[in-house]
Amino acid sequence: MIPDQYRRAHDWLWTREPRSPAQRALLHLARYVMALARDLIEGDISLRAMSLVYTTLLSLVPFLALAFSVLKALGVHDSLEPVLQQMLQSLGDQAAAVTKNIIGFVDNIKVGVLGFVGVITLLYTAVSMISKIEGSFNFIWNIQRTRGVTRRFSEYLTVLLVGPILIFAALGITATVRNSSIVTQLASIEPFGTAILLLTKAAPYVLIVGAFTFLYGFIPNTRVRLKAAATGGLFAGVAWESASAAFATFVSGSHQYSAIYSGFAIVIVLLIWLYLGWLIILFGCRLSFYVQNPAFLKITNDPPPPGSREAEVLALRVILAIAERFTAGAPALTLEQLVQLLGVPLERLERSINVLASAGLIAEVLPERRWLPLRDPASLSVAELWRLVRGRIEDFPAGDVQARRAAAFIQATEQRIAEQASPSLRDWLQSEPAQARVTESGKGGARA
């Protein structure tokens, strides 16, 4: 439930008219902040972060075991421990102990003696972690469909096998450049020395921003534009490094956890950091979604459930808009474009789209998430289209005579209408009234 104070602040932001480019930039920034604050208040992303904490605890060791095997084949497996400790530096003094325990678990997994079933289980556990991440990212992007099993397994294994190589290659290049004699000589000359020092300090930020940008562009089951992925990656990378430093200061300056939880203090601290880390990652993904789909920044009043006629009219408007683009040879409409064109809340639009998809009238094209008609508009009569939009009447028990008689009357009425002469969807589109309805659909969205 969104508080009234938030709604008032939101309405104030969306009624402002900036006069200068600086004011316009600040206003856009404030709108993004308000949208992320709304997501935090609603709590769905927080629940997803909690779920990923549990998944991480189960899958972290198998995930690192696979990475360790790949790096061992390259002869650089000894670098796993310092990199892991660097990632857990926010735990303060506990980072070394946690890293040592995790590396100990990884060393105990002997991939060569696990056998076929053991290796398959290890792969499944590691892949399930990425699958859970994809599910959370798809939820944030309002994507209902996930990758197919074959595609999911192949792409996830690519991340598991190639990812560690890319990370350590980047670290190796950074170390080589830093220790280069040319760089050493330049460092003794100003202002090159100051610039190299700043670049060295910025290297962790650049690497983490690049990693997050890759995640936001690759994991969601849709095409993410580079600008959106990079914006989310920049936000998450800076927030991650800043939160890591702040959390490390908090842990080193707080001894209450050890006094209260004793030996479990390290586990509690790890759980808190995992939750905070996943929260940052998911909100970075949400920011990417907003950058690519700015129409979803603004909140609307929670729409009441539509009446039956209202739902039928909206479904017909959706199929008209989709079929018109198809017959005109124009690019198919995305979900965001349908929202803007029809001027209806997202919840109602998705309900109508699900009805049309269930009836076999439209299909979603991935990864752009565009909608195309599944049947030739010339082969579908308007009467049949209306009947399919209304949905199927459920089967009532044989003893419920009144319900069965009512259902039979409705079905007979629909059948008589369908048997009458009815234009095809293509003819309907080419008629002047239908074209006017599609053209004016954006203006009449509030009424439909």
C-alpha cells in the first residue's frame, strides 16, 4: 500500500514543468528515485532478494567449484581465494574467515571422483542459481516467459565456464598494466602520476560496473538496450562499492553481534550482506527497466476490475491495434507501445493480452517482446473474434440445472450471431469506422 505522503510527492513531481536543462535533469533524476522508492515500499523486490539469499547459500559452493575447475585447468586456481576475499571485504575482519571456510568447502569437492550423477547434480545446483536470478530479473521486467530448457542450459553453462575466465583475464590485464615499466615511469611524472593513481582506485568500480552491465543485458529474457543496461550497471556498481565500504566500517565498529550471537555472528553478518548485495543488484535491474520503459515511472490509481463489456472492448482494441500493424507491414507493437497507444493501465492490458493469447489469437515474439497475430486476419470473422474474446464458459455440475440452462442460452445466442454474415478482421480493419477507432484508441483509452 503506497502511503498518501508518497502520492502527494509523486503528484507534485509529475506536475512540474522545468524551465532549464539543469532543472529538467534534476526532475528526471527525482522521478527515477521516486519510482525506486515506490518499489522499495511495495516490498516485492525485497522478497525476491530474500529468496536469492537462500539460493546463494545453497548454490555458492557448487558455483565456485565449477569456476575452480575451469581456473585449475588454466593454472590460475590459486587466484580464486584473494578475489573471493576482495568480494567479501565488506565483512571486515570476518572476511578472511568466511573466505577460508568457503575455499575449504570448494577444495573438498573433488569433481573427478563425484561420478556421473554427482557431476550432473553439481551442474544442476549451479545452473539453478542463475535460473533463480533470471526469474527475478524477468519479474522485474514484467516478463512471463523464461528461456527454453535447452537454451537455458547452454547459455547458463557459457556464463559458468566463460565468466571466470573473463574476470581473471580482466584482473590479469589490470595487474600487468599496473606493473608495467612504462606505467611506472609515467607515474613519476605529474600530472600522469595523479591520473594513474585515480585510475587504479577506479579500477574496482569499472570492473564491477562492467560485470553488472553484462548481467542486466544478458540475463533478462528480452532485448535490453545498452544504455539501459549500462545505467543500471553504473548505479549498482557504485552502490555496491559504496555499500561495501560502509558495511565494512559498520561491522568493524560493532561488537554487539559477537556478544549476542557468539559463534553464529559471522553467519548473521554474512546473511545481512548477502541480502543487501542482492537488493542493490535487483534495484539496478529495476533502474535498467525504467530507463528502457520510462512510461512505467508514473503511478496510476489502482484500477478497479473491469466490467465484462469493458474487458471485451479492450480486448478488441488490442487485437485491432496488433492486426492493423501486421496488415500494414509495420513493426509489431511492444507492450510499452500498447500501453502508450491505448492509454490503459498495465494490469488491464496484460489481462486482455493473456485472454487473446490463451484463445490462440496473438503470440509473443522474443526477445523484443513484440506481439503478432497468430491467425490470418482474413480468415477470422469479427463475430468469431468477439466470441473468443468473451472466453469459455466453465462446465457446471449436472445437478445445477439453472446454471446449465443459462450457459446454454448464452452459447446459443453467440452461435446465432456467429452464423450471421460477419466481415473478416481484415475487412473490418479496412473499413473507415474501424480505422477511426484504431487511430483514436489512444484518446479513448480512459473510456475503454
